[in-house]
Amino acid sequence: MPKRIAVYPGSFDPIHNGHLDIIERCRPLFDEVLIAVLHNEGKQALFSVEERVEIIRERIVHLPDCRVESFTGLLVDFMDRVGARAVVRGLRAVSDFEYEFQMALMNRRLNPRVETVFMMPREDYSYLSSRLVKEVYALGGDLSGLVPEPVLERLRQRLRLAPVGSPAG
């Protein structure tokens, strides 16, 4: 029987605890979970693709059934290359559904063998996005419990801000 490989695609700029929650909870459903970091030239990323892959690898080193790769182009083409048939997508709120539903249908149209599995993160993370993480940090907000400590450290280095609670500058 072939391995059941799922791809969890995204920009992960940066990865946060909502992403990690989805990774942990989808593992029992598949033989292997491939976290696929999208290289999207149309987006201005805070971290390079290589940095995002490295950060995620550090966070999943203890998960032998997970791996990380980057990709460009169509997700369904990448999935064919790695032998995956399932896409895992997180849904935070009803507002995510319309976009994710359209993407799932387009992926199925492009490759009828591809199925999309929607998962909701824990309630603690249902509002969390990478964009929100960057905005809150840039404004000096507390991200404790929302991102892993190594991600917070990289944000400090990248944005050159004083740690939360200390005077800037």
C-alpha cells in the first residue's frame, strides 16, 4: 500500500503555534506530513524561504514523520513530484472558508487525485495569522504563547526591536 503523504502548504512567514497545532493534529491521519514552504515572489516576506525552512525544521526535528521542503509553481505539480494526494489547510474563521474552498476546487480541477482536508486550530489560535504576528510584534505587543521562542528571537533580530516590556532604543 502506498504511503499516505499530506502536504501542508503555506508561506509560514513566520510559523506560529496555530501552524504547529495543525501539524501535530494532522500527523495521526497520514503516514507522512510534508510542510511545503511557498516561494512567492509576489509577496514581500520578512524571512527568506531558506530561513523559513530552517526555522520549521528546528521546530519539527522531533517528528520523524514530518519533513519540510520549499516549492514554486502550482501546488498540484509539487504534490505529484512528492507523491502526495492530500492537502491540509487550516481554517481559522468563516472568512477563510470562501478562499480555501475556491483553492480546493481549483486544485481538484487541475488534478482530480488531489483532496483537501480542512482542519481548525485550537480555539487559542483561531485568530492567529503570520501577518498578525508581525504586526503585533512591530508594535511592541506580547507574543508569549503564540509563537515558539526561537521564532520570537528571530523576530527580535530581524526587526531590531527591544524585547517586549523594555524601553525601545
